[in-house]
Amino acid sequence: MEVKHRIEDSILTTHLEHEYGIPIERIRFIPMGDSAYSYRVDCANGERRYLKLFDSANGRQLRSIERLRQYLPATWHMHHRGLFRYLTYPFPNRNGQFATRFHGITAVLFNFIDGETLADAYPFSEAIVARIAAAAAAIHRLAPLIDKTSLVSETYDLSFETELKTCLTALETTAVFANPILSDLQASLLPKLAQIRGLMTLLHRLRDAAVADPKAHVLCHGDMWGGNLIRNDNDLYVVDWESMLLAPPEFDFIGYMGEEFGVFLTAYERQLGRAVTVNPDLLRFYAYRHHLRNLTNWLMNLLYRNTEDAQNANDLEMILHHCMDRWDSVEFKVGAVEELLRHR
């Protein structure tokens, strides 16, 4: 989030010290992400923690709260069993729970990873692409080794469509928005309505094909873009496991389609120790679902959730320059993958 949560730092500090038994020297808000409020916690003993806050009154964040019981136990076990070292994992509170609730919010305390994210490192070098592919393969190999009790399997969910239709109808039927940011949103989205609806129709067709011809599932991170990768000296850490899912491996491939896919696939298969079969239609499904689900989230924020203009401006920026501008490149990138696969 771009704007910090309304809870005062002093109240937050008191609850965290009580629940986690750590003396806190300072809490710093980090303006990043859109599924939670992020903070750096500096402890009096010199240690640091990464804090995520989720507001139960926010529909998007409420869904994130519901996912905590799925991925927090899994990442904790991955770390403590030594299955995968380079990740964020939660600290239990005094009651042994990974999430702490107070004042209408849910707090989760993670290990803090020094280093820089790869969010601004695009376009990636071949060496970085290969390292990311190796990390993805290492994660995918864990499926037989972890407790799957809390994990969810891919169902090719498109339930966001209901909220997307609600938002599009609001943009179509509202004559004039008083807020200039919403007016800019309306002017940008209305010419794209036919394309958006066409992509939803395509998603349903791709979903039906995936369900009819199921592929073996692996453990997927689900969002391996540069912002969720932190480089620390020679190590590459994978953070933010909210989208963790038992799914086809293509789920983790979509950020590396296009010209770099050959490098990615070669490094992935090398780490995995065997060749794999790639389904281009699954890449299409995951790419378009990713974009339209993100679009829905930002539209819901702008039209129904946000209370700050700074957050509105950020979410409009995300729609215009990190979503809509990428739809037309999906077919080109999948086509590049198909061409590569034909000549392997």
C-alpha cells in the first residue's frame, strides 16, 4: 500500500512486543504492494523483522487474511525442515499462532531479508533468468516432501469475474465522476470494454480445456516477478508466498515467456534433472487471468475501497502502465514460446 494504516505506531508496537516478546526500537512504514501494509521492525537487540498488516474491512485484504492459513504453515515448515533456505517465513506469536489479530487488523511477522528486490532490474540478464528458473525448479521439486494439508490445488478459478462485471457496469452507467482520477479511469477503460469481455470469454475456453486435460501439479510460488525476488550478495531469496498453490508448473513460467524463455527452460530442466512438456494454452490462461484479476482488484480499490487520493493515483497508474499496456503482448510472447518448442 502507498499510504500507511491508520493505526498508530505506538499501539502497534505495544501489541507486537506483547505477542512476540521482542523489545521494539522503531517501526518504519514501507510503501509497497497492494495486498497488505508493509513495515520494517527494528528490534532493540539489533535484529530486524518484516511486518505485514491486513485490514479486515478491506475486501481484498480480507481474502489475503483467508490465505494465511494456507501458506504460512507451509513456508514455516519449508524453512525449519531445511527444504528451501531462501524464503520469507513467519514467526509464531506467544500462543504458537502465525497470525495475530487486534483492532480489526491481522499482523504477521516475518524474517527480514537484507538486499534489493529485482523490481527495477528489468530487463533481466540471462544469468538472472537462469537463477530464477533454478529457484522455480527447486520449489517445484518440494511437492512430495511437504505437508499438503493446508495447501490448495489449482481449480482454474475465475470467481473474480463477478466483481469485474460490477466495476465495468459502474464505469459504463456513471455519467460523470466527481473525482478526476476516476474520470481518467473511465476515459481509459471504456474504449477497452470489448477487449476485456473478449479476454474473459477466452479465459473460460482455456479453463475448460485445462480442466478436461489435467496436468500433474507441483508446488508453485505463483508470483515470481522481480518485486518478489531479493538479491543478497550471491543468494536469491523468494518472498511473498501468498499465491502458493499446487498447480501445473506453467503457473510459475508466465513471467518469463518470450525471447528469454529458452534460457529459462534450459536452466529449469537442468535444475530439475529432466525434460518437461510445456502447454502454451496454460501459459495463455495464467497470463490473462493474472492481468484481469489484477485489473479487478485495482478497479475495486478505486471504485469502492480506497479513501486516499494517493492510493487512487497509484492504482490508476498500475492499471494503465502495469496491466492494460501488457495485454497485447501476451500472444506475441506465447507465440515465441511455441516457436521455441517446435524447434527443440
